[in-house]
Amino acid sequence: MVDLNTDRALYSISVAAEVTGVNPQMLRIYEQKGLLEPHRTEGGTRRYSTRELERIGEIASLLAAGLNLAGVAQVLLLRAENLELRREIEHLRRKPPSST
């Protein structure tokens, strides 16, 4: 059976473009701006994971809301930082209190 986890890079740039509705040139620009990091095969072909397809959807939504690529980058960075802080808070909540 094929492993279809969200991080496995399965989709070519043409499939990613078709699935997301974002043309291949824009996908290359997103990569150039650091918004995406598709896996590269030994031959240099880009391969996208399901998680990256979801990220492309996020980027498209933010652009449709009026942000430019720099704004999108900031929002994605802040979302990642927020997620990390939430995980840290959850970890601290689960940690038993220390006896001092």
C-alpha cells in the first residue's frame, strides 16, 4: 500500500497547479519568496506534499484577502510562532508542578 501521509511529496508542479488553481509560475514565485519548499528529486523536479497543497491554499486565500507576498510571509511566520507557543503552553500545563 502507498503511504499517503501529508508530508510525503507525491505531486508534480502541474498536478499541484491543477489541484490548487494556482499556475506553475506562481508556485515557482512562492518558492523563490520562501513561502514553499517543495521536495526536489535527484533530477531537480519539484514534488509537493498534501501539506504543501494546503499551504498553497492558505497563500491563495491571503492573497485574495488583499495581502501582498511580503504580508503573506509575515502572516505565515506569525501563525507558525503562534502554533509553537500554543504547543509550549500545552506542554507546561501537562507538566506536574514542581515541589520547591
